[in-house]
Amino acid sequence: MAAGRGPDAAAGSPEVQISCYPRPQRNYWPYTDDLLLDDQRRVWLRLQQGPEVTDQAVYLVVSKKDQRQIVLEGSVNLEVVQQGQAWGIRNDPDGLQEVVRYRLPFDGQP
């Protein structure tokens, strides 16, 4: 598992955790909350975590070659993924929203 730094904000920025594995043959898919397409022809599925999990967002990134699971710290909704960066809105525990940017460590691998 490789890890990269999260948003370009302060030193206490959240971590991005990435797991990569071969694309399995499935006859089911987990429930999703959101769907995005990026400029590398990958599909980003935000997996439903349930009401008790509020401190992370899990995305399944599916391409022709493989799929990756990305865990973002905090309640983050990604809006745009392009040119090696993911932009989203993060909700903090006080209910405030902020725009965040993540650099993707696997850019250039469709």
C-alpha cells in the first residue's frame, strides 16, 4: 500500500491511502453514493460507508487494467479529477466546508 500527502494546505493535512489490485470478475458491486469520470478514462465510485462512519471517504477507482481503493480522511466529496489532481469539498466536524486538492500519486496510469 502506498501513501501520499493529502491537500496542499497545512502541515496537518489528511493522508491519502491507496490500495491497488487486479480487476476482479464480479457479479455484484457495492452501494455507491457518487460517480465521477476523470480525464484518464477511469471511473471513480464513492462507496457508501453507512451513517456511523463520518471520518473517511472511500473511493473505488476502476480502469481497464485494474482497480484501486482510495481512502480520504474526513468527509470529502470529490467534484473534479483531472491532470493528476482531485478537487473536492470537505466538511469539518463543526459543519464548515472547504475546498481541498489532492495530488494523485498514480497519475499517468490509465
